[in-house]
Amino acid sequence: MNPITDDTDIPVLTEIVEPDVVNTIDDTADDAIDDELALQQLEDELAARLMAQLSSTMPVLLESALREHLPDLIGARLQTAIMAALATALPAAAQSATKELCTQLAFEISNSLQQQLEYEVKRAVSEELARL
């Protein structure tokens, strides 16, 4: 069995590491903290610069995209609306035109038949008068 050793026999880390190394480690840690702060400042500055550039560029890009694509979208939407309106209006217009055409055709046929009938009646009467 191992005898339990006293804690006083275990060396403390500061007794093993030389003071110059501890100072170097402390300096390195301070430098790392300073670098982290500088990096954070650099990130903040870069983010602010990018936001400024994007905020000045976005309206131009948006306007360009709207100018390029909006007429096509409006044209397609307008064409769809016109086609929908025509789809509902054309049957009624065709029916109205058909009624008007039929009425006009019937009127012209009636006039033509009446003229032809008058001609035939006049001719028949003239022939009968010529026979008498």
C-alpha cells in the first residue's frame, strides 16, 4: 500500500514556472484581449461601412429592377385583365351583333321581297290590262 502523501510535498505551479514565463503569458493574454477589441472595432466599422454602401445602393438597384420588370408584370397583368373582360364581354357583344345582323338581314330581305312582289304585281296587272 502507498502511504498517503502530504499536500505539502506537491509543488505549486508558480513554483515550477519561472516568473518571466508567467509575465510573458500575461502579456500574451493582454495582447489577445487587445486584438479581440481591435477586431470587434474593425467588424463594427466594416458593418457600418457596408450598411452605408448598401443603403445608398439599394434604391438605385430597386429602381432599376422595377424599371426592368414592372412593365412586363403590368403588361401581363393588364393582358390578363383585358382577356378576362373580353371573355365576359365578347359573348354578349356577339349575341348583340348577331341580333342586329339578323334584324338588318330580315329587314333587307323583307324590303327586297316587297319590291319583287310589287314588281311582279305591276307586271301581272299590266299583262292583264294588255289582254283586255
